[in-house]
Amino acid sequence: MSNSLSWCHGLSRGRLVELACLLEVTASKPGNVHRGADFEDVSFIDFATSAVAMGQAIDESAGKGYGQTVLAVANRTLAVAGSNTNLGINLLLSLLVQASRQAETLDVDAAKSVLNQLDGSDAADVYAAIRKMSPGGIGQTEVHDVNDSAPASLIDAMDAAKDRDVIAAQFTNGFADVFRKILPWILDGRDQFNDLVHGIVWAHVRLMATHPDSLIARKCGSAVAEQSQAMASTAIESLANGPESFFAAVANLDFWLRADGHRRNPGTTADMIAAGLFVGLYNGDIVPPFTKPPFAS
């Protein structure tokens, strides 16, 4: 058992994936499904069930390649949830799990090592998983369209999409945003508010303020995505007036995001948060008990 897993007494990687997903969906992040808010067509229960399904598929895929793992998770998720509840999380966490099987500590170098091993079969399986999950607003692209045959290089496809999708960008930068922004922001927020759940919300809003959410941009256009970014920036700046001001601004952002059904759902931001949580759990930066300080032994 590795030192990084010792805090949880040898929980499998699938269980850590499940825990990361449950922490992400439980936190009351603005615009997302969480324990206090459902969408009309998908609920907290659907996301929680998907977390369990993903964890099981991850463990069953030990020894298989990245693309095979992504496809297995997609199939298991559809079987229990019937819709796309975790495609972005799947793409990110399945890669991080592969990296964790080759490195004691998750970091950019560990992620790049796996990224450099991806081949055409991984691309084919990932494309198949994306088609099965039918992500919202995916549309058509001039190159590497998901409805066409998969390219020989998954990285080439991600590189073509990196400017419009923060998840795709991770495949070209070694998941640098996950390691150098998301996890540090979660930990910073946890320390500021003395609460992991509030730290997750802080990191979510800070990422929205830094990058217009890719899902909002695909479904609603760049102008709406930039408006959400501006409102998130206002929330971040409001912390200077105290936590109450910050959470009031977050509530306003949440109301606006939900005002158009859930077309303004910042789903890509949530996916990145789940990735940061998995890294924090695996590396031992986030340890139980999650609701009581001190947060690390």
C-alpha cells in the first residue's frame, strides 16, 4: 500500500474516484446539481449513483488502457443513470487513475507520462464513449469531429479543441490546471472558510472567474459564458468585504445560472473540480474527517 493511500487504509482507486465525485456533487456549487438542488431531468441521486458506477468500472478496468477505461465507465454510467452525468469527469479521472498506477505521487510529469502513451485505440474508444454520452452543445467541428472516424492521435484532437474546451486543454498541458490551480484553490478555500465544502465552492467560482465555462459556451454562446465569468469575478472580489458578501454574490450567480432552465449549467467547471479533488485525495492533501479541522494529520 502506497503512502499516499495510507490515510484511507487501502481504499481502491475506484473508491477514491467515487469519493471525489460525491464530494464534488454534494457541495452547493452555483448552477450545478447538488444535495440541495436538482434539475428537471437529472437529480442528485443520478449523480451519486453515477459516482458509484464509475468507481466500480474503474476498479474493474485495472490493467486496461485509458480508452478502454473511459468506454467502460460510459457504459456503466448509462446503465445506471440513463444519461450523461459524468463524461468530463470520466475523461479526466480515468487519465489520472492511469497515472496513479505508474507514479507514487500525482503531478504534471505523471500525467504527461500517460498522455505520451496514448494511441489510436485510445482515441477510438474515447470517441465511442463521447458518442454514447451525447454531451450537450457538442455540435460539429471542421477537424476531428466526434461523429467522424477517430483520429490516430487523441492528443491531436484535444489540441484542436483546447482553445474552446478547458478539459481538452488538460491533454495538451499535462493537466497543469488541475495540479497548479484547481487543487491549490480548493485547499486555499478550505483554509479560508475552515470548511472543505466551502473550499470546493470557492474553487468552483474562482475557476469560473478565470475561464468562461466550456459547457455554457457550447450551449449558450461565448457572450453568455463571458457574462457568467464576469459575475463569478464579482463574487471573488466581494470576499474583500467578508464571507457574507461572497456567499451573497454566489447566491446571485446561482440564481442567474438557473434562470434559463439549466442551459447555463457550468458543467465543465464541475468536472475540473472533481479532478482536483481526486488528486487531493490520492496525494493526501485532502484527508478525513472532511468537516472538522485540522484537515491533515
